[in-house]
Amino acid sequence: METLNNNKTKTYFILGVSFLAVGLLSLASNLGFWMPFWVFNWSTIILGIGLLLGYRKDFKAGAWMILVFIGGLNFLQNILAVSLTPHMFALFCVGLGIYLLVKPGKRRNCFDKKPHHGAE
């Protein structure tokens, strides 16, 4: 029960800080202060939601990776002013390959000497 309340408190804290930051940035923009164009861009919002979901799930596999991939690529396109659209499939395959190589978990590799006999 203690852990559940602690997780709920942490979630409300993160949401509160997020809404406070968005509200203050929006207010500053409305008052005429200069804001970078990417602050309220949809790709930044998708990237932020993906990172928040990843943080809540300890960055284990899930939907957060798709959100970070899509938001991150579009964010880079906006910042670098380069079109990455023709390279999306290749970048996705490279990212998936890297993830599959370094993902956490118990796996055997080809150099293990012990034979693998079903479930351990």
C-alpha cells in the first residue's frame, strides 16, 4: 500500500510540474517573450509524452519507444532543417537492431559452453 501511494504521489508531482511548465511557457509566449519555434510543436509534445511514459515504465519495451522515435525524428527534422523522411525505414531498422542487441534480459549467446535445454 505504501508503494502504491508513493507511485501515485510521484505521478501527480510529475504531472503537476509538467502542467506548470507548459502554463508558464504559454503565458510567457502570450506576453510577448521570445520562444523557440519548437517549444509548442507537436513533435516536441509527442517526444515529451514518450519520455514520460518511458520513465514511468523504467524505459522497458513499450509504446514509449514508438512515440520517442516519431517525435525525435520530426524534432530533428525541424531543428536541422533536413528531410529525414526518405530514410525513416532505414533508421527504424537500425534502431530496432540496436535495441534487440542491447535489450536487457536473460539470453544465451553463441559463445556459451552449456547446452540449452528448454526452460531454465
